[in-house]
Amino acid sequence: MAQVPQTFLDGLAVRTWCGLALRALGRARAEIDAINVYPVADGDTGTNLYLTVESAATAVEAVFAGYETQPAGPTLADAVRAMAHGALIGARGNSGTILAQLLRGMAQVLAADGAQPRCDGPALRLALRRAADSARQAVAHPVEGTVLTVASAAADAAERADGDCGTVARAAHQGARAALAATPAQLGVLARAGVVDAGGSGLVAVLGALVEACTGETADAEPDRVASTPNALPDPEPDPETEAGPALAPDADAGDCAAEDGGPAFEVIYLLEADDTAVARLRTRLDALGDSLVVVGGDGLWNVHVHVDDAGAAVEAGVEAGRPYRIRITHFGLGDVHTGGPRPPRERAQRAVVAVVPGQGLAELYTEAGATTVLARPGEPPASGELLAAVRRAHAREVVLLPNDAELRDTAAAAAEQARTEGVRVALIPTRSAVQGLAALAVSEPGRRFDEDVVQMTSAAGATRYGEVVVAEHRSWTTAGICQAGDVLGLIDGDVAVIGADVTATAETVLDRMLQAGGELVTLVIGDEAPETVAAHLETRVREAYLAVDTVVYGGGHQGALLLIGVE
């Protein structure tokens, strides 16, 4: 009899696992979002898990890209460390934060000193146990019937399995499925809604992807998301307003829940650079401020998640502990989001504009003009899932998507394609700068036919030349010659046109070159790091040298570039 080949987990299998998990969560995302009932009714657990895994997968792909010239490729340790780090920095919500800690726990075993280059069955058993235990420790007040329960059950089942990686992964997946089906009996809010835990459902999908990555075979069919309990409710009726399946329902993440008769108003998430002692004090302080506290990470980098009424106090606590950044504050809004009660239906708008913006100042400007915005922080381009979430948040039948960055075109296209499958009519205008987006937004008229409006917006964006002034981070070749770190670069339509030493002088040269071909309106978006006098200097230059050309100036906030320039 032929022997069955032993299965294992190596660097390439981790890469495969990331891709399969991302696809699995992409398929299940809307369904997971729709069964959220604990602790907060914000309907985003599936989306949060998807974004977290997307960040993990991106980090793994970056590691593989660095090994392109090396036949061996990344090791198992390289891949799992990247996966865990990517999940940590991209974690969203309770569910994503806990998943990041689960992956970190696995990485602590699989990337430990002396670990084997391939993960076998015993190593995977140990990794799954470490994952479940570390995730439970990261939650301030663990609650049974949540993803923590599902993770522990997966580890228990894995420990009982005797065999290779595929055997252990399959046992963990089956144990997780059984535990997921039992969650309504452990948590009353799930039983009353007739659903299983949403975070646990996402973990089952991730473990199913692990089975496929190890064995090449698909895991068993997923269990019904709706609980098979006597008091279970029927499947949610499709929302006629979304035209895309079940209506969003509250979140079923883990952690201590808000009281069922109300809860904190804000979700606060940030990355934190701090030592262990400071984080221990931070946990105590945040636990007193709110609930749903999850702090994950280690080695000086942490992801902090908490629900509070005083968002400022939660951020201040992070400042006292270390250096918080990538701060995200979400207002749960009106309605009984903490109770799982139904929210009043919101009528779909006919048309909306969704735009990526590089700074808070521009975000406020776009919002005032009626757009739904996605903030792209310097060095942190949004993922397709974030753009898709913004399209859903716009809640319109027709959406115009403005990526405002040439490098985001493919990401925006992926989000647009997914939104179309959900019944939303989406037009992607390939804007390459926020000033082009402003020009497009200025001519938008919701009363026009959609196609006509898109044509007019595209024409306005295309007629707008764009420039920016930035500081070079390192020595490199450019279209204007060799620049050194610290040089001031002036870019026109994406190419370096000027290399200078002074911000104001370089900006003036860029503006003059852009106006050589004519123009009627100059738009200046000033970043926080730009000299205070640069705007007034450029306004004076336009007024004195270019008759009949108007100038408008906006504050861009912390936008990466010192200055953005648009000429229409």
C-alpha cells in the first residue's frame, strides 16, 4: 500500500494560507457582518477580519518580494513573523485585534529560536494552543460563547489529534466548527438573535483555509451561520435597500460586553510603542474607562482596542504610556448599537462620491462638499476592503470613486468590482491627486444622469494639472537628476521636475512651470510641515505675474507632502 505523503507548513504554505483565508473571508464577509449581535451592533466583524487578514497577506507578499532573487525563498519563521506583524498593524475591531493575537501566538512557536524549517503536527498543536491562550490573556474580561471559546476548542481538538500538519489542522477546524455551533447556548444575546458568534465564524473560515493550505483539499462545508436552537430566528430577509443580501446587524466580537441596556459611544483603536510596564498600567487605566478592552502585541509594539465614552481620555492614556499612532476613533452613532436592537432603516441616496484623501484637512473639505472619505495616512495606503467599506457607508445606488493616487487605481478597481456584485453602480475616475479629485467634485451635479455626471467629473479631473512639493527621504535617481536625502523635490504630474534646497523657492518654480501652459484657477493645499509663509508668497506670485488667474488655499493637515498644487 502506498504511503500517504506527510503534510507540513513552510514559508510557501503560510503564503498560501494567507491568500486562501483572504478569499474565504471575502466570500463570507457580508454574511458574518449580518450576524453581529455582541458586544456592539456596528455590523463590521466580517469586514474587520477581512481587513486584518488583508494586511497580514500584504506583509507576507512583501517578504516574498524581497526574496525574488533567492531560489530558497523566505523561511517559515520569516513568513509567520510577517503574517503576525501585518495582522498586528492592520488589525480592526475586536475581532481583528484578537485574530492578530492568535497569529502572534502561533508565530511565537513557529518562529522561535531552534524551531524547525517546516512545521509538523506536534509543532502545529503547540502553536494553536499558544495562540488560544495568548488571545484569551489579551482580553481584559474574557466571555464564553465568543471567538475565544472557538479558538480554545480548536486548540483542544488539535491536542487530541495524532498525525501530521494536515491531520492536526483538520481536527482544529472540526473542533472550532462544533464550538461555534454551541455558542448560542453560552451567550444569551446570540440565542435571542438566533445566530452563532460572528468572530468565531470568521475564525472557522481562517482555520478552513489552513486545512487547505496544508493538504491541498478543501475543509468540510461551513456550518450554518444561524444557530440551530429551538428559539432561533429565520435567516435575515434581504434588505431591499441594499440590493445585496442580508441587512447589516450588530457585531458579535469577543471581549467583555457593554451592558445590554446601553454602552460606550466610541471605539478607539491605535498602535502603541511602549514597554511592558507602561502597557500594564495602560490596561488598568483603560479598563476603568470603558469596556471591550483588548491589548495585543509585544516587543515594544502593541495594538490597543477599547470602547469608551471619553475617546480623548483613552488616547491620552496611550500618550502617557508611550507613542500612540494610527489612531482611529469611531462613533457608534445613534441607535441601540449596544443592545442589538433594530436600527431604523435608512433610505439609500441616489448618488454619492467616495474619495481617498491624504490628510485630515482635505478630509473635512471633501466631507463638507458631500463626499464620503477614506483617510490615507502617510505611508499607509488604504486597502481595497477599506474602500469597499466606504462605498457601503455611502449607502447610495450610484457611487463615483476617486482614488486620488495613481498607485491606488488597482486597489480602487477591486473595491469597485466587489461593490458592483452587491448591486451598487460604481464609476471609477482615475484621479491621481487630491486636487484632481477636488476639481471633479466641484462639477458634480447629482441631478444629472449618472453617465453624464461621470463624464463631466472625468473631464474636470483630466484638465487639472497637479504638482506637489516633498522632502526626499534618501538618495536616489530622479527624472531631474540625482537627489540627496533632505533635498526638496518639486513634482509635476507625478514626475520630479525640480530639485532644490528651499521649500518656497522650489514651490514657486513648480508653480511657474505649471502655469506656462495657462490656467484659470490655482489650488494650493498646505501641509502642516510647510513653512507658514509659503501660501502667502505663492498667492502674491500668482497675483503679480499671472493676470486673471485666481487662487484658493486650503489646509491639508498632516498629508505627507508639504504642498499640493492644482492648476485648472
